[in-house]
Amino acid sequence: MQKSTLGLLLSGMVFPGLGHLVLKAYKRGITLIIITISCLIAIMMTALKHASEIIQKIQLEGGVIDLDSVNQLANQAVSAADQLTYNISYFILICCWLVGVIDGYRVGKKKDSQIPPAD
């Protein structure tokens, strides 16, 4: 398998930055991994905060779970600041994924051109 294909597949289908690590572009790979993990943590923390608020409100109302009330509580739990956190985190995550795929392919292509062709 060509290194460009390997970098593309690992960064695109497994995790951003993984293709860079395999291609020995360690600084770029670690940077992409750290940014991606940070975004995922921010998204998860915000989601857990919302879930906790919804569970507390359901318990205060007597523990009756109704789909309409859960939907209404979920809409109330989302504040403007949390929505901004979600949007920024998702945007950065998507950008990291795209940069990982494109740059992983580019780094792999450069490594492919350095390997002499087999006779």
C-alpha cells in the first residue's frame, strides 16, 4: 500500500493525526490528536452537563418520564453559551479531520516520491 493511501485512510477513517504518526510526522500528528481529543472532551462535557440537568429536573417533577417533557427540558437546558461551545467544538473537530486527511495524504505523497521505484 502506498504511504499516501495509508496516511489518508488512517487520518480519515480511524482518527485525525494517526496517519501522520505512522508516516513519522510526529509533531503534526500529536497536534491533531490533542486538538481532536480536546474538542471531543468539550462536546462530551457539555452533553453530560445537559443530561445531568435534565435528570435533575425529571427527578424534581416526580420521576415520571414522558417523551414530550424530556424534549422540552432538553430544549430549556441548552443555553446560548453551551450552544456556542458545541458549535465551535464541532467546527474545529471537522476542520481537524479535514486537515488530517488532506495533510496525511500530502505527507504520504511526499514520502512516496522519496522511495525509489522497484524494478
